[in-house]
Amino acid sequence: MLDTKRPDTFADMRARARTVARARSLEQALATGLPKLVECTLSEALVLGLLKQGVRKYFAIFGHGSTDLGNVLRIYEEEGATRTINCRNEVEMAHAATTLRWQYGELSAVVTSIGPGAIQAFAGSLAAASNGVGIYHIYGDETTFGEGYNMQQVPKEEQGLFARMTSIMGQSYVLHTPEALRDALRRGALCVNHPYRAGPFYLLLPLNTQPARLTVNLAALPARPELPRLAPADDAAIGQAATMIAKTAKVAIKAGGGTRGHDAAIRKLAEAAGAAVILSPGSTGVLPDGHAQNMHVGGSKGSISGNFAMAEAELLIVIGSRAVCQADCSGIGYKNAQAVININGDLSDALHYNKTVALIGDISAVANRLATQLEKSGAHANKSAWLKVCAEKKAEWGAYKRKRFECPALHDEVWQKPVLPQPAAIKIVTDFAKEIDAAKFFDAGDVQANGFQIVEDDRTGDTFTEAGASYMGFAASALLGSALAEKPRYGIAFSGDGSFMMNPQILIDAVEHGLRGMIVIFDNRRMAAITGLQLAQYKTEFRTSDHVAIDYPKFAESVSGVLAIAGGSSAGSLRNALKTAHAHAGLSVVHVPVYFGPDELGGLGAWGEWNVGNWCEDVQAAWMKQEL
Ligand SMILES: Cc1ncc(C[n+]2csc(CCOP(=O)(O)OP(=O)(O)O)c2C)c(N)n1
Ligand SMILES: [Mg+2]
């Protein structure tokens, strides 16, 4: 057995870690004398390889499946080369790593043990996969000798089961042979940095190969790929698209989640095309909220104006969208569209609809080129009648929302008193977030749906709504991403009572890691989104609430360092609570009881079709008839 107490047991490792930390990067360390050929363990080689790709940060829950890697991370942290934060739940830390990349662009890795920890992180990685966010997941895995069952492996006489599971979700590599690291990290680099279809990359680290020694050539380990932006080689398809836009009177752009960050190009194209712009839950802010052509969200949970533009448009320009059923009303949202122009890097997404001119490539590159052609031909000139009716619908949606925002407390059956309706409460918090320039994170459920109907963003990056997977517990966990960010921004998590209870671990982890931020719990004492669906479809609620009252402020306050406040039942009391919460130097929790019931001012409505439950027959019959 190794005597780990002897100070020089890991002297070589420590010296390398120090050299890399002082040089500030592995490349710089190599340039200033760190030998290229190093003999070390696979665990250390992996940490060095990830450093070469800019990964310095780890979210971890260790177990017997990752002790060797944990030891390397300890020494590298002591020398200032990496940072690791310990978490309380693997789903939570997967969400935190997803957010660190999504919000700040910082690539990190999630480290778990073998078995249950890995499965939990794997479940959480659905959010990264669904939203196209690249992160590394590193799981302990069964030994390569096959000497017998490893505790916590999948208990079957078969090999590579975690590799198979994880490769279904994303891409995966078993480090069966230490020297395979170079190949694993080359594949990983492309997966997590893919320009339009990034996602989680799973590195499976067998218990026995972690401490196995190898000679690694640090200069040969792959760096982060630098990829040029791609666009069509000639103007043929762009010219064809420009002609179609010029001769059509009613044009709409559907800006999907992929348009995030392409704000300027989307605006330029929308204005040049004279197109009404329909947003997705994940693309609010791509066009400023007040822009005359911004029709707000469209889809099965859309808006009056967004869904009007969807239904009326004769030509559809889809940009950065993978046509999720909720976004295009299960394929029947574009009732009058005769043709599609689709801008996307991904061939299959670009060809999702029939009658399509596919403009493959980087969104800004393609949209700018198309816009320039449209500007030259004055393509927007014949669109004023269309934009006028769209503006009227936008005004209608504005008035409809305002009525709900101004609605005072309503008497609630469960609370046995008047409490704020959820849209009104969410609006107060989104306004406050704007005032203090906070990032907003939305959980699943009515909180999420009302949220993206309500937010009035003027740029990409102010709202993170996990609409890809709608993973209950995402929002509160997402705050933890800021604990490792270089320049943390104050964040507010909007969580339903159901969602918050899925992942309350943030209460502890935020305090442990010195996080500032706020969770607002919109408590309707039920999983209301599902109650609402049940009532809409089958007229009866079933098992979407319980009778257990929870004192959330008391619960949150039981964690030392968390400030918990009751938001009260009026707009004024909620605003005051938000101010007090924001003044706290750590994590604060604001609890807001909200209304659930039949009063129409208690919700923001749906507006489109969805292929679920007893709606399937109608939706599918309509889908059969449409040709797009
Ligand atoms: C982990 C997970 N489990 C189940 C679901 C299905 N689901 C979607 S929304 C929802 C209810 C959300 O309840 P709550 O957070 O209280 O928000 P509310 O709808 O009440 O505002 C459920 C169960 C999900 N999205 N994620
Ligand atoms: Mg609820």
C-alpha cells in the first residue's frame, strides 16, 4: 500500500501541477520547459488533457469509483491548477455544469462514482443534451480485468453497459487502455465544442485503469478545436430564398433556441425581409421585446400574436430550430405556409419540413448574406399590411397580459386566503430582475410556461429557461454554476413548489461555495401544470397534489447562511421581500403563495395544438392533411 502521508509520495505530480498553474496553461507550461513526455497515472493524464482543452473546473461527488481521480484533483487544486467543488446531488451538479457553459461559456467536468452517482448525473445530463450544451461527464466504471462483479456496476453478465447507455444520450468513451486517452479527448473535444450540436461527452474511467501508469505525450493531446464558420459556397440558394421572400406578402421567421447570440443578424434579416418574428421559449431576447416585429412566443404554449403569425404566414423562415412539437404545434402550427426557408447548421434539422430551401451554415453568416440581398431588392416593401395586422395582434396580447399582471390577490381553496395569481407574481419578479440586471432561470411547469410568456428581454442571455427537457429542479440547481464562474452574475431562480423539492440541495451547496443569488418559490401547493393538463383533457385532477403543508421559509432557514423571506400576498409585499432578499450577501429564498383555480386571470392560457392525451386524434388528423 502507498503511504499517502509521506509528503513526497506524489512529488512528481505536485511539481507538474505547480508548473502548469504557474504557467497559467498547459500549452504555456510546455513552451516554458515542461517535458512533453510524462510518465504518470491515467487519472493525472486525464486532468492534464482536460486542462489543455481549457477545463479547470470540476463539480464532484466522489465515491469508491473515483478515489484515484479525486486524489489527483486534490493535488492539482492545492497547487492552483484546477478547482473542484463538492456537491450534494449529482442531478444538481449536472445542471450546474450545464449552466456554467450555457451562461458563461465555461467548459467544465462533472465527476461521479460508479453506479448510482453516475446514473443520477446521467439523468441530469438530459438537460445538456436537450439544449445543445457541451460538458464532460466523468464516471467511475467497472474494471477491465473482469475479475468479478464490481459493486454498483449494472449487475449483468455483459460488458460496457454504461458505455452503451451513455452513448445513446451523447457520445461516450471507455478508457479501457490508458493510452487511448488521446483518442478519447479528440472525440470529446469535438462533441463538447460542436458548433451547432454540442452535448455531453461521457468519459468512463474503469476503477483499475485510473491508477494505471502510462507515458503520455502532452504535446500530442488534442486542444480545443478552432472551427471556421461555414456558409453556402455560392449565392444560388440564397438568391432563391431572397426571391421567395420578396414576392410573398406574409412572411414569418421562427427563431429557435439556436438563434441565441445571433441577435444582430436576426434583427437585420427580420427588418430586411419585413418578417414577423416568432420566438421559442429559449430564444426570448434575440429580438428586443419592444421591437415592432417581435410577435413573442408561439407554440402549444404560445401567445395571441405569436400563434397568429404562425397560422397566417405564407412563407416560413425557420432559423436554428429543431421543430420541437411544443414549438410548432406538433407540426400543424403553420397552417397557411406554402414553403419554408430553413437556416441551420444541421442537415436533418434544416430539412425537417418539405418544400424547403435549406440554407446550411452558421446562422449569422447566412442570415447576414440573405439580409444584404433583401436590402438591395427592397423586399420588405410589400409587407406593411401584414406587419400592421401583426402589430394589432401584439397589442391584443399586450392588453391580455396586462390584465393578468394587474390582477390583485385571488381567493385560493388550498391557502384559504387571497394570494397572488402566478402570472402577476412572476411579472413582479421578472421586472425586479431587470432592475438589478440579474440573470433569470426558469424551472418546469406553469412557472416555466408563464415565465416565457411573460419575460420582456431585449438581448440574448438574460433568461435561461430549460425548455429542452423541462427538468424539474433545474433552475435552483443552475444557480450553482455561478459558484465556479470567473465573473459571476447575480441570478434569480424561478421555481415551482414541485420543482424546488426535486433539488433543494442548492440551499447547502450555495452556502458552502459562497454563492450569491435568489430562489423564488411560487407555491401553489401542487404540480399545477399537470393538474391543468388533466383538467383540460379529462376534466378531473388525479394525484398532482398532496396534503402536506411545508413551511418553506423555515425549511430554507434551517440551513445556516440562507436568508428566507415570506413574499406575502400583495405586489407591494413581494417587491419589498425581493429587495431584502437581494441585499443579503448569500443565497436567499423568497416564498410566494400563488393561486391555482378556475379564475381565468390566474393563468396565461395555451394558444396552439399539442399531440398529447385525448388531443392526439384531432392533432394527428390535421397533421395527416398538411404537406409541409
Ligand atoms: C424531473 C421531472 N419530473 C416530472 C416532470 C413532469 N412535469 C412537468 S411540469 C410538472 C409539475 C411542476 O410543478 P411545479 O414545479 O410546482 O410548478 P407549477 O406547474 O405548479 O407552477 C411535472 C410533474 C418533469 N418535467 N421533470
Ligand atoms: Mg406548483
